[in-house]
Amino acid sequence: MFAIIQTGGKQYRVQEGDVIRVESLVGEAGSTMDLTPIFVGGDQTLFGDAVSKFVVSAEVMEHGRGPKIYIRKYKSGVQYRRRTGHRQDFTAIKITGIKG
């Protein structure tokens, strides 16, 4: 059985035992949280109101920061050059179950 969850403006296809990195969430490492799926598949496909009784349980594994991404801006002829960097915060979660 798998589910599609939405968090941080993105959708993720998850199964029990998956470890995924999502946008930064509130919660200490080791704590559990429940996520609401928008689609459940497997033996039968469910979406809409039928999926409202399902819950995806997850455990917070760690918080961290992703790799540095460099942004370069350049305009020819005017000696304009800029270089900035960005590191996105993430939360690694482990899917412990899909219950319904």
C-alpha cells in the first residue's frame, strides 16, 4: 500500500519504511506526527472523501541543511557580477505506517 502526502507545497509518494526529506517541519528528533494523505493506492485506489479516514504516521529522524547552491548573476558590458549561496533546511522523516 502506498499514499501520496502533501507537505511544504510538494507531493511525495510514500510507503511504510520510506525515509524522505521534506521542507522543515516542527518537532524534535524522535517524535511522531500524523500526516493526511491526498491519495491512497495499492489493492484498491482511494481519493477524495474516502481517503479522509486514512492517516500516515511518521517519525522525525533529523533536521539539517541541504547542499549549498550557488546563484550567479551577470550582465554583459556593465561589469555587473553577483554570486550568492543558499542552503535549504530540511527534515528527514521515516514513514512508520499507513492506517485507515
